[in-house]
Amino acid sequence: MLKAGLIGIGFMGRGHLDIYERFEKENYPVKLTAICDVDGEKFKGKFLPGNIDVGNSKYDFSKYRLYTDVDEMLEKEELDFVDIALPTYLHAEVAVKALNKGLHVLCEKPMALTSADCARMIEAARRNGKKLMIAQCLRFWPEYEVLKEYVDSGRFGKVTGAYFFRGGSTPRWSYQNWLLDEKRSGGCILDQHIHDVDMINWLFGKPRYVSTIAANVIPGSGFDILSTNYIYPDGKVVNAQDDWTLNGSYGFQMLYRVNFEKGNIIYEQGVLKVNPYDGEGFTPEISKESGYYREIVYFTQALMNNTPVEVAAPESTMATIEIAEAEVESAKNGGRITPVK
Ligand SMILES: NC(=O)c1ccc[n+]([C@@H]2O[C@H](COP(=O)([O-])OP(=O)(O)OC[C@H]3O[C@@H](n4cnc5c(N)ncnc54)[C@H](O)[C@@H]3O)[C@@H](O)[C@H]2O)c1
């Protein structure tokens, strides 16, 4: 039985909490024993709702040991791993602390605010011989996993073009409004668009250059609307867009359209469609589980079986941050074609 500690039970942390509660019902050998959140009101069930449904049930916190201080929890608890669902500006600091205490670490995306911080996290994991995985959930999302299979297998030949979009209403629920402070969240590029950056990196590797046009709408939040072209030596046309100021009744959407020499794969309005150029289009059979559930199962299986966290290796999720850094630089320079480190 692995013992877990959850750090941060804001919007995303509660999504993770639901998964640990499900593990308990399923007799899965992972037990959440301790929870830490600096805001003790959350242990009384006082939460703000977010913009996507990650679970918001009522909790019985009496079965966990509760902390409002991370150091105290790390000092007093005997854990195998921690699950960090803290604001991004705390990821590197808390991950390194936990790794140095000899714990494995699952940490929410984005890995950190800078690639230098990502490197510190990787170094701490290496030095302590512990596993580190960033919860880049799209790598575990069935609709995106299918796409990866088509890209890697070459079943439809080479990719000729790819478009990714995500966007929705402005996230206004966060602790001390950290999400809308560029210095603490990295703005829409590092926080929300990072999912598509990570997908592009996972599917196609690092582009040679990026060019990003972006705009600020909300004072102090960095870039809120953006469009990036990813430039690869083989000339495929790759673009991703994000907008977290789509308010009103729009809700939230994520979608992609990827074209290959011999077919295309489209995921729009929650519907996945594979369209071969020599036959009928179809919707493939995929897992019904969410990426959030599957990523935690994957990480804990890697701990139980002592296997590497290949699907979301920390070096790869750090490369995602390097691409995003180039996008921010490009955006600050009016879309200048900018090399990726
Ligand atoms: N994978 C996804 O789809 C997804 C979606 C939303 C958020 N996230 C990520 O999850 C992380 C958390 O985001 P969120 O939306 O849940 O934010 P949030 O503000 O709702 O939650 C953060 C929680 O951390 C707590 N906290 C703040 N400082 C702390 C400290 N020093 N010690 C202990 N607790 C502290 C806050 O009280 C709050 O409960 C971010 O990295 C975000 O990018 C991922």
C-alpha cells in the first residue's frame, strides 16, 4: 500500500482528492493519508467553483491528517509520495523539498515558471533517486492518446498540418487570484495553453522556432489571447490558439484538427472522428476514463513496479516549458520568429 499526501485542495487538488477517494472504494493499493492546504477554511468545505468539472463533492476530512503547513506535514508524516496541486509559483520549491525528504513527487502542470526551476526539480529527483512526474494530463487523455498512436505509427503517413485550440471563461476562482497574476502563473501561455504546447512537444518534438502573436486583456495577467506557429524543418503547418477571455455562456472547449497524407483526425465539440482518405470516417473505441484518473494510476503503477515515468518524463515536460518560454519572448517582440532552446 502506497501512502500519499495531497498538497493543495483548490480547484485541481479536489479533482485529485476525488480520485484518491475512488481508489479507496476500488481497493486500489494507494491510500491518501494526509492533506495540506494553507487555507484551513477548505477543510470546512468552503470552496470556489472552477470552469471545468473536475469534481466538487462534499468531503469527510476527518479521515485524513490535516495540515496548513507543508514543512510540518513533511516532517510528521511517513509518506511514499506527495501529489502537489499548488499554484505554479510553488511547484519547484515544494517539489524539491519533498524530493529531498526522500519522497516521490507527482506535480501539477505546468512543471514550473522557468526552465531553470524545472532543471532544479529534475536534479533533485536524480540526486535522491526518486521519481518525478508532471501531471500533463493530455498525455493520458484517450482522445489525444489516439492521435499520438496515429502520429507514431505512421498509419496515415506523415503529418502535414495540425491545429489545436483551448479556451473559455477567465479563471477567477484561484487562491489570492494567483492565476491572473503573470508573475505567479505565467499567464495564459504557461497556465492553459501549456496543455497544447505539451501535446505538440509530445507528438512532434521541439520545434526549431516559434512565432507568437498575443494580447493582454486583463490588467496584470500577462498574455490572455494568443496564436502560435510552430516551425519544424519538415515544413508541416502547426498552429495553436488559446483565449481565456471567452466569457458569457461559452463555457470551455478544447479541440484539435490534425491532417496527415492519408487521412485526418478531428476532435471537436467533444466528438472524436478519424477520417481515412480511402474509406469511411469512424469514431474509434477509446478508454472512457478521464486523463486525470489515468495519469495518477500510471504514476502510482510506476512507483509500485519501479518502472520509469516514460509517458511524461520530466525532461520532456521541461522541454515543454522551454517552448513556452520562447513563445512568451516571441509575443513580447510582436511575433518575432524565435529559436527554441
Ligand atoms: N490539469 C488541469 O487540467 C488543471 C486544471 C486546473 C489547474 N491545474 C493546475 O493545478 C494547480 C493548482 O491550480 P488550481 O486551479 O487548483 O488553483 P487554486 O488556487 O484553486 O488552488 C490552489 C490551492 O493551494 C493552496 N495553497 C496556496 N498556497 C499554499 C501553501 N503555501 N501551502 C499549502 N497550500 C497552499 C490554496 O489555498 C488553494 O487551495 C496549478 O498548477 C494549475 O495550473 C491543472
